[in-house]
Amino acid sequence: MLQKELFDLIQWYRKEGYQADVRRLPEEEFPGLLTTFREFLAETNWANVELTYESLRSH
């Protein structure tokens, strides 16, 4: 990315900011597709200390 483009992008973020309504996304934009972090941890059995990184591929 060129310096001018990067400068413009940074200025845009400073002026406009990131304005996504993250709480609305799962319900209105992507119903049934997004999960919470808590749901992700439960679905992946993250608390199971017997699971390894390699064992994630087999699930």
C-alpha cells in the first residue's frame, strides 16, 4: 500500500471510525451462522485437556 493510501485510510478511521453494530449481526445479518465465543468454546470442547491441536483436524 502506498503511503498516501495508508494515510488516507488512517484519517478515514479517525474521522469515521468503525461503526458496525456487532450485536445486531448474528440476529439480522447472519442468523444461525455466527456464534458467540462461549458457544465456540463449548462446540470445540476447548476445556478438554486431553485434546491436542492435532486432534482438532479429526473432528
